Amino acid sequence: MTTQLGSIAAMICELIETHMLACESGPGQPHDRPPHITSEQHGTRADIERLSCAGDDDGYEILLTLDDGSSFRVRVEETAR
């Protein structure tokens, strides 16, 4: 039995959601908590405003929309063996 694509996509979404919750539920005031996305190298600091996952015949797409106006699509598909 092989792992289903939907299981992998769901696991990735759950990891992102868990990270978001950890950032949002930290101690202190909301403005003192770390952003969801941080990169010192690229100077990026943003929060994820929307996370969604949709599947089709070829795989799943995880869509991220950030509060800085950018959006990203992560494609989850099975590779050939």
C-alpha cells in the first residue's frame, strides 16, 4: 500500500497550521509575536492570511496568501519511480 497524495498534502497543511498557531499563541502582545514567515537573508516578514488545499487528477495544490500581498502555490504530486 502506498501513501496517498491527499495524506501528504494534508500533512504539509497541518505543519503550516501548527507553525501559525505557535506563532500566534506565544507570550506577550500580538505585535510582539513572531511573524509566520521570516527570512533575514531576504528581509521578509509576513503573516499567512489564507491557507487552502485543492486536489485534481494530477495532485494537490497548497495555496498561501500572505499579508504583504504575495501569494504562493506549492504543488504536491507523485514522482515516477
